[in-house]
Amino acid sequence: MTLLDPTWTALLYLVAAVCFILALRGLASPRSARRGNLIGAAGALIAVVTVFLSTELDNIPWILAAMAIGSLIAAPISRRVKMTQMPQLVAAFNGVGGGAAALVALLELSHNEDPWVRLAIVFTLVVGAISFAGSAITFAKLQELMTTRPVLFPGLPVLMGLVLVLAVAGSWATIATGSIGIAVALLGVGLVAGVLLVLPVGGADVPIVISLLNAFTGLAVAASGLVLGNVLLVVAGTLVGASGTILTRAMAAAMGRGVAGILFGAFRGGSTAGSTTQSERPVRSSSAEDVAVLLGYAQRVIVVPGYGLAVAQGQHTLVELISALEARGIEVVYAIHPVAGRMPGHMNVLLAEANVPYESLKEMADVNPEFKLTDVALVVGANDVVNPAAKTSPGSPIYGMPILEVEDARQVVFLKRSMRPGFAGIENELLYQPQTTLLFGDAKDSLGKILAAVKAL
């Protein structure tokens, strides 16, 4: 006996689906992202409660215990995670979703003899396993538990082809026989496929692969909805799959590359390498006091934030510095590259934490023409997104990527911890140009010294 009849169940599922759609709409803009998150959470709550009230469930205590354990693990991690570790968190949670969908499909195989349902089960098994294993490797790369460079070895393309053949053969056998043993083997093939898919990806391409795997998880969840006969899972999974695909294409376009080139570019030397080799070429470095003079007597300054600012958690100090400059009558804006940091919107969220007005953030297409009219471009922890190699070096792995054209400014100041290259693993020729000055050190500490020197002018 259930508490909800089919009509109310369908109505509540519709409400939850609308919440998911509105949530995606809200997440499209930094201004409405918080509201979008809350609407999405409300939709998820409605969906879960509806399942409990409309379905005759066995072992409810075990289900509630599992939910409690998951909540006790996820809530503290989500609250304490650093901004710089957000992509890793997304990868981990995404992998869990893909793995859960695959396990549900495996359990449902013995209950279904319809070949079309088994086709959906096989799809969920393979795609969910790829998402789980691939997300684990992206997590390890971003967390630097393994090398961020592409991992290649002799015979890798042949091995990938063999895995593809095994996946097709295992899928056909599972559909034909319904064998749990073959399905488990197919699950293993999917896990291997996920590992092999991500190993050749390196450096700045990893966040794009996270978005692609997120789309995979959405498709796996949608397929599991077909298996379970749950329309809401189909809707939610399709939304995640579609939005993940759109985001992947947008990120790839921001990098000036195709998705295939990102996944398989390492086989022809086109992947971002993730090198950590420091250059020993001479550069012009300066003191905080000299940088303060450059900034304090400028008329117009453009700030380019990057991952180094997020690592140092220097956004609040940066805002104090900008306020001091504006108090001197200096015009200051922020230039935001679509893939600055590790994920889209990374810099927007970082600066929002410091209460930077959204109107002060300018997107790449709008701000690039303004660099020629700018006295000083202050680059704080960014590297690849301002590297002229994207325009001038056809052999570079970032060649063709749209960049912030800071080299057009009259003076360029780089705040860098060291001469290590960016996440793409290549040198930035802008560092060696005559109009460029470098200030070495932790970004927060350097900004604090500049702020003190500006106030002393």
C-alpha cells in the first residue's frame, strides 16, 4: 500500500523535473547560480520523497542508513573543500553517480528478459563504468596523485581498439544471454575503457574531460531510468547529458580545439603536457614598491585573475588593492577568460566571494580591445590564458586557443610564484618581452605588499 496514487506521483515528478530545468537556467549566470542550486536541491528532495511515498520499498531501514552514511560523508567534504579543489570534487561526485548507475543496471539484469531493456542495461553498464573509472583518473591527475602529463605507452592504440571490440562483443553476449557473469566482465571492460580514455589526456585538458564524463553519467542515468521505468530519471539524466555536452563543446571552443583533439591529441603530440620544468631564461623582475608605483600612477588598469590567485586565496587582498587604486581615481576592471582556473566560472565564483560587483567582470571578447588603451595589465596567477603562443606558435599545444591579449597593454605585471610553466606545460613568451615585469612570491603576500606600498604613495 502506497500513500500516493499514480496521478499525484506523476504530478510531483513533473514539479521535480521543472525544478531541474529551472536550476539549469539559474546556473547559466553567476547572478542567479545560488538560486539555481537551491531550486535544484528542492527538486531532488521532492523526487526522493515522492519515491518513498509512491513505491512499496523493501528494507527501508537499510535504505535510510545508506542515505545517512552518504550524507555524513558528502556534507563535510562539500563544506570544507577549497575553491581550488572544486574540479576534483566534481570529478569524484560525478564518478560516484556513474558507478551507481552501472551497479543498478547490473542488479536489474536478472529481472529483465526484454532485449530492448537489456540494451539499455548494457548501455548503462558500459557508460557508467567508463564515467566512474575516467573520473577517478581525472581526480588523481588534478589532485596530483599521479602525473598530470599524458600517459602513453607502446601499443596503447591497439589496446584501446581491443577494449572496444571486447565491449561490443560483451554487450551482444549480455543482451543475448542475460548472463550475470558476462555482464560483470563487461563492467570490467568498461572500467578499463574509462582508464584508457583519460590516461592520454594531460594538463589543462583534464577539466574538459570532467565535463565530458559528466555528460556520460547523465546518459547512463537516463538509460537506467528506462530500465527502472522511472520517467524522472530519464528527464534528469537527459538534462545532465545535454548540459554536459554543451559545456564540453563550449570549453573546447574556448581552448580553440576539438573534443577529439583533446582526447587523442597526445598520440600526435597535441595534448597539453603539464610540464613542471622551470625556465632559466632571464626575465625582468621587480619589487612590490616598484609595482605599486606603476599601478598607483596609472589611469587605467586591467586585472587578469588566474588559478594562482585561487591557490593563494588572495581575492580579498586583491579587492582591497583595487579599492585603493580606485580611491586614487584609477579605472580598474577584471578580465575573465572562459577557462581561467580549472573550471568554467572558477574566477567568477572566486571574485564573488570577495564581493566584487558582477558589472566589474568583463568577458574576453569585450575586454580584449581595451588592452591597447590600458596602462597596466596586472596578471595574478594566470599563465596559459594570456600566452601569445596560442596565436604565434603553430606547433604549440594551445595554438588556436583564444587568449586575453594582455601583450597589447603598455605595461604588464605578472605575479608568479616561480618560473614553472602553466598547466599546459609550455613557456609563456610574454614573460620575456620588454614591457613585462615579474614579481615573484605567493600571490596573497605579494598583493599585500603592493597594497601597503600603494597606501604609502
